[in-house]
Amino acid sequence: MTPDTHRFPPTLALRALAVAALAWAPPGQAAPAAMPPADADTDLLLFLLAALFWVVAHVWTLLVVWAEARASGVQASAKTREAVHGQ
């Protein structure tokens, strides 16, 4: 099975849209730059934002799990078992 098997044939509207987009875009937008500019400050900022998101997401998850365990009465059932068994 080839990748073309599940493709839809290009329609006239799709071709017209592509032609209009290419005609509207300036020539510099048609092809990617040969070498993207390196910006260490932006890379560091994006890394720090990703690290902050990771920390916040995991702390939030732990908080929710703790709150759910507390609300479900896991600790209360342990106290009830101690009272029943006379410990």
C-alpha cells in the first residue's frame, strides 16, 4: 500500500487557495532560511519556561492526588480500623 492510497485528489479550491497564498506571500516566505539564526537567549527562555511548566504540573498533580486521598477518607478508614481492632 502506498502513501498515495489514502490521499484525496487535489481539488480546484485547494489549488486556488495555494496559488493565492503563494502570490500573496513575499518571496522570502516561500522557502526556509538556509541557516536559522541562533539565539541563545531565546533558547534559554524557552527552556526555563518548559522547566517551570514541568514543575508546576507535577506539583499540581501531587496536590490533587493528596487532596483526593484526603477527601476519600483513606486516613479516616485507617483510624476506624484501629478503633475496631482495639489498638
